Amino acid sequence: MTPLANNSATARRVLAATSISYTIVLLDASIVNVALEQIGTTLRSGVTGLQWVVNAYTLSFASLLLSGGTLGDRLGAKNVYLAGLALFALASALCGMAPSLATLAGARALQGMGSAMLVPCSLALINRAFPDPARRASAVGVWMGCGGIAMASGPLVGGILIHAFGWRSIFAVNVPIALLGIWLTRSIERDGCAPHRHFDLAGQAAAIAALGTLIAVLIEGSRLGWRSAPILLGIALCGAAWMLFLVIEQHRAEPMLPLSFFRSPLFSASTAVSMASAFVFYGLLFTFSISYQTIRGFSALETGLAFLPMTAMVAIGGLASHRLAKRYGTRFSMCAAFAFYAAGSLGMLAATPHAPYWLAVAPMLAIGLASGFISPAATAPAMGTVEKQRGAVAAAVLNSARQTGAALGVAIFGGFMSAVHPFEMAMHVALGTAATVALIAALVWWMAARGFSTASPREILVTACNSCKSD
């Protein structure tokens, strides 16, 4: 395969298109939280239904992401990228017009499917457009930065849109943005295909079944009863699906999830702390959204503004991550970040639904800083434990772990709100769980990261991009 011509205009077009797509992918992971109250009122849904609205997206994204890169290799990165962006636009339009909760959840699942197709192919397109390693590292830095800003600004942007146009606008706005991404990509040279690349269909089906039944059991358990026949059947199917998935991956020549990665304690710890961080952050984000809008009576705009201290610190934490890790060491700084998670969660115990809002500001600052710091800080150790040519798969594993953690956080914390009464007690259980998970993750990292030295961001980005093969 011949790389794209090193034309600066073409390269800029590729970077603009992929940055736009990554922006709306991560924006949709957080923006929906400030619309929950209006969605619940319009579509007559309780907490359980709202959990499905949030998790349909993250579950689909998490379970299909590992196969997205393989599909791009087989059919061409540009082809799959455009298909994923078109599917995301179509699904967003369906979300905006959804007449029922089931339709909305199904359309959100389609959004996740589109995201799983376009995210790995975005990196492959950047890899081809920027053959020079230094320029490539800078381009991926811009790409990641746009995603980070989108995730951090999601609640505020959502609040503004909902205040002005209603909750359906947060989905409708994706359509012109996605179409712009398609227009920018239209003239990019098509890349070659690798039809010999193996697609792990059996492993993918088992992964969908395993994750889907797990989340379904966690969401529906409190409503149907943990001893009810559907839940007991779901638990049995979940266990069987996970066992089948592990057996399939162990015996595949080209598995979707290389289990050999987890022979490294450092890679396993990086995956675990990535999942734990997403579990805590997105679980708390869902819980706080319900609290502010349902209990405090905040509007969507007021909720977005209330989240501003936390989401702003997500962006700041991401920008400061490497500098802090380099100065204090990855082992200590990562544990300190999880300590911030725990302190922020416990600090929110004082910010009851009837307490003044200002009591929540300091805890939310701590939670946001921890979330922003951990994602990039956990990437470098994981990337350093795998062969260069398998870096793209390793990055996909980490992203899947984060999305899975987010889905679990929303499912479990939402379950607390459905099963524990009054609401203030449910909040205490959720915050205590968040603090406990954070402290366990800190202990896991402290034990696994002995002797690890931090690589520079440029080294990590170059390694990751060099391994994003599209030939």
C-alpha cells in the first residue's frame, strides 16, 4: 500500500475530519447525562430506562471496538471510517426523532456501533497522512486533545442546547457535524485492503453476549428481583458467555483479544485502573445528574454549569498528566490520583441534595482532576509492554476497558438508586462504592508498577501510531 502523499493540505483535511469525528464520539458519551430528566419525562421512563439510554451507547462501543480495526484492515480504513460516520449520523437522527424509550436505546446502540467503526480507522488514516513520526505524534495529540475537550465540555454544551432547543437537539446537532466529516474525507485517497486479516466472528458474538447479559442483569436486577427467573437465567447465560469467550480467544490464531497481553502484570494493572477510573467517573456523573435534576430541581443548563468545575478539571488533568507523572513518578502520581477520587467521593457525602451547592465544588474538582490524569497516565505503561506491531490492538483493549467500566458504573450506581431508599442513602452507597473501588485500584497499581519509568508522550504516540497498520 502506498501512503497518502505528504501534502500538507490533504494532511490537514484528514486531521480535521478525524478530529471532528472523535469529538462527537466522546461528546455523546457525556452530553446525554444532562438530558436525563427531560428524556425521562418525555418518554415516561424511570431510572432503569435512563440507564439503558446511557449504556446502550457505551455497551455497543465497548463490545465492538476491538473488531473495528480488523474490519478497517479487511475493507480499507477510509471505507470503514466513512461507513461508521454515516451510521453515526443516521443513528443520531433516529435518536432525535425517537418516539419511545426502546427506539432511543436502539438508536444509541447504533451510535456506539458507528463509533466502534470510525475511532480505530481514524488513527489508521492519521498514520497514513502523516508519515513523519514527529508530525504524526503532534497530529494524534491534536486528535486526542479534541476528544478530551469534547468529553469535558459535554454537560455544558448539552445544557445550552437543551435550554435553547430541547433534549432532542443534543442528537440532531451530530448530523451536520458528521456530514461535514464525510465531506472532508471524500477526496482522501482510498487505501488498500487486507482481506487475509482474520475476523474473529465467534469471539465477537461471545463478547457481545457476555457484556450484554452482564449489563442487563445489573440494570434489571433491582426491578425484577435478584431471585427472579429472568435474572437467574441471565446470570447463567452471562457466566457461560464469558467462559466461551475466553475459550475462543485462547484457541484463535488471531484472537480479537490477545490473552497473552495479560501475562504482563503491568498491562493487566493498566487495564484494570482504566476500567476502574471510568467506572467511578461515569457512575458518579450519572448519579450526580439524577441528583441535580430530579432532587435539586436544576434545569439542564444549570446542571451543565454545576458540572463545570469537574469537567474543566478533566481537561486540566489530562494536559498536566505527563508533567506530573514525570515529576513525581507514575507509581506515586497514579495512586495519588485515585486518592483524589476517594477524597472527592467521600467529600460529596457532605454535599447532600439539600446542602448548599458550594460544598460540592471542591470534591468535584478532585474527581475531575483524577479522571483527566488517569487515562493518559495508564496508557504509557500498557503500550510499553507489548510489541510495536501490536500497539493498535493494545490501545483498543484499553479503550474497550474504559467503555466497559463506564457501562458498569452507570448500571451499578443506577441500581443503587432504584433499590436503595431514600435517595440520599442511595447516594451514600454510591459514593462509598466509588471511594472503595478507587482505593483498591490504587493498591493494585502500587503493587504492579514497581520500577516502571515514564515514557514521554511523543514516544507513546509515535509507538501507537506506528502500530496502527492499515495495510
